[in-house]
Amino acid sequence: MEEALGFFQAFEVWIYLLLALGGLFYARKFILAWKELRDAAFGLEREHAQARLNQAASILVLLLAMAIAEVVLVSFIAPAVPGAMPLLTPTVDLLATPTIALPPNQATPSPGSEQESSITPTPTTGGTGCVPGVIEIIAPASGSEIGGVVQITGTVNIPNFGFYKLEMKRLEETNWLTILAGNEPKISGLLGSWNTSLLSPGNHQLRLVAADNQGQTLPPCTIELRVTNVTGAP
């Protein structure tokens, strides 16, 4: 199903174009059949004109239904299915130092005025790529120890919100596993419950990915956690 939704989304413009061309063609046939039916003088001639009119009308209704189905699939169903949206998730460099761009009218602080600078961000939740009030994981905090069922709270509040998803992996692994998803924005709210009892103890990473209704994503908010389950069994 995810592949089918991705197809309808990727070729949305072409599908609308083909449906529009088909609609114009059969609208012309409908008008010609209507004129022929109106001007027909004999019964057999009227029957043939009526058949062509009915055929053109049926195909026009079918094309309209297909256009409505395309709108519903792309605008309502696809955003609710995370796997159907193209996620262009950038690679997160956990060792990178954030670069802060100063406004044009703000002077660059001198080397000896670091302590007096008011532009140095103070992380509220820790992690990488987290933007307070936009995309952030509030709890559990980065660097904390977790176990059992964990309530994950945070904020996902981006323009033209589409959906969000939570992914995890072991620190030494490269593949992310989706554990939760949602299609409603959150402001300091519950993102979901995560059962960590099946995980082996050790360091893990948890990231929050947000996408708008066009599938465009922000850099994910990534935090590190330590799972302290005694065993991997539930």
C-alpha cells in the first residue's frame, strides 16, 4: 500500500493532466452526441445518439471519480501513512559544532567577550538538531537512563505539518527503526509510549523526524539514551 501511495504522489501532476485531457475529449463527445440526439428525426438515429451520449457521460463520471480519488489519496491518506511520504532525512553528525548566523545588524563578539555574549544557545533538552518550540524531545532527557515502558513527550510544531515519527537504533548501528508515528502536531505533549523491555542494555539513540504535508523534512532531533533493562525479555 505504501508503494502505491508513493506512486500516486510522485506522478500526481501527470495523473491530473491525463484526467483533464480525457475529460476534455469526452466532454466534446458528450456535446456532439447531445446535439445529434436533439437533431435526430428517426428512432434508430436517436438510439445511436443516445448510446453515444450515455457512453460519454459514463466515462466523464468515471474520470471525475478518479480525480476525486487522487485528491483524497494524496491530500488525506498519504500524509497519515508515514511510509508513503518521501523522507529526505539528512545524515546527522553527532560531533558537529552548531554554527550560529548573526543578524546583519548585530556585531560579531570579540574573542574575549564569549561570556558576555547573549546569542549562545542554551540547550533545553540536549541532543542534536533540536529546536525548542519547533521540534524537540523533552522527556526523556538526552543522556538519561531508561527502562520498561517510557513515555516520550516533546514538541512537533512546523509549518504545514504533515506527520512525525520516532526512530531508534543502537549507538554503533547505522539503520534506524521506526517505533512510533503520529499525524497531529504536538506542543509539549505526549508523542507516544515506547516499550524498551525488548531492547538489550546499552547506549541507544532516539530521534524525532517531522515532515510537512509535501514530504519535506527538518533535520531530526536526536538524543542519546542508556537502556538499563536487566534482560532482553519483556
